[in-house]
Amino acid sequence: MIEHDPEGETAAVSALRGHDPGQAAKCIIIMVKVGKKVTRFVAAVLPGDRRVSFDKLKALTGGTFARFAERDVAEQLAGTPVGTIPPFAFDERLELIFDPELLQYDEVFFNAGRLDRTIGVATKDYLAIAEPRIESLTEA
């Protein structure tokens, strides 16, 4: 665990933590519409210096529309404030998808429920604990 000044912006907190922003396991809650009546939610875990591809998420989930989940919905599903969402899916409505670009790092870092504390974990241990689906999620 690393304690630091409160910070939720990936590049800034990565500098405080002393690692490359790409090594930050950024978790974003995405709402995906599958047809007109089905809504799914994805906890997308990607490198901190990359942007999520909504087109890739739609293709992976069979969706017709995707966007960031509303803040209150994301916080309810994750159980923590936006900016502190850990790369885990504790709510059965969340599908956890992990971008393989993060596999290049032996360790990943993330805020977990607080802006002033970071957890660093061996990537292999994270994968064993979280058991995410591994798929490319980032824009080209």
C-alpha cells in the first residue's frame, strides 16, 4: 500500500506513486445496451494512459450502444466513488474485462475506495484473485 496526497487523475497519481501511467489499472464502469430491452454493465480495466473503445465493448458484449455509466449508477455498482473504483467486480451485474496491455507489467496499481491510498499487486496475483475476462478494450 502506498499513501499519498489525494489524487484521482491518473497521470498525476501515477507520478505520486512513482510508476508509468500505463501501469495504473484504471477501472471504468460502462453501460451497454443489447437491443432495446437489455442493459449490461462492464467494469472495464485498462491502462491508465489509454482510452476505452466503446466499439470494442459493443462487439465483445453483443451491444448496440455503449457509454460511460451515470456517475450514481457506477458508484452504486462499484461501491466506491468514481476515481477510486478498484479493478474488481463485487456486484453480480458487472462483467469484469481486463485489457491485455496491462499484462506487460509485473505489477499494477490502483486506488481502492480512497484517493489517498494506492494498492500495488502482482499482475499474476490480481488475475488469480479477480478472474477477469481478458480482451482488448482500448482505442487504437
